[in-house]
Amino acid sequence: MKSKLILKKFNEYVQIERERNKLMLEVSQQLGFDFTFSEEEILNNAFEKAMYNFMESIKKEGEWWTK
């Protein structure tokens, strides 16, 4: 169950990063500089956010168990 939730959150973060990249493409076209992210960078950013979220949830569970 937990793995499905983690995967769902990761996919949400990937979507957010892709939307962010679309906005960066618009800015890049207006300014004439490339501020977009590669697919690898998009996935890495999403992974970092998902892992941070996962670690925070583990901390909260750990705090609950130690009370």
C-alpha cells in the first residue's frame, strides 16, 4: 500500500516539474536563453521532492510511535 502511495506522489511531482518546465520554456523563448530542464533533471527534481516527502512522513510516524 505504501509503495503505491509513494509512486503516486512521485508521479504528481513529475507532472509538477513538467508544468514548471513548460513555463520555463516560455520564459526562455522571451529572453532568448535556455532555462529549461532536461528529462533527467525533471525526474531528479521530482525524485528529490518525493524522497523528502517520504522521509518527513517517516519522521512523523516515528514521533508518533515514540510518544
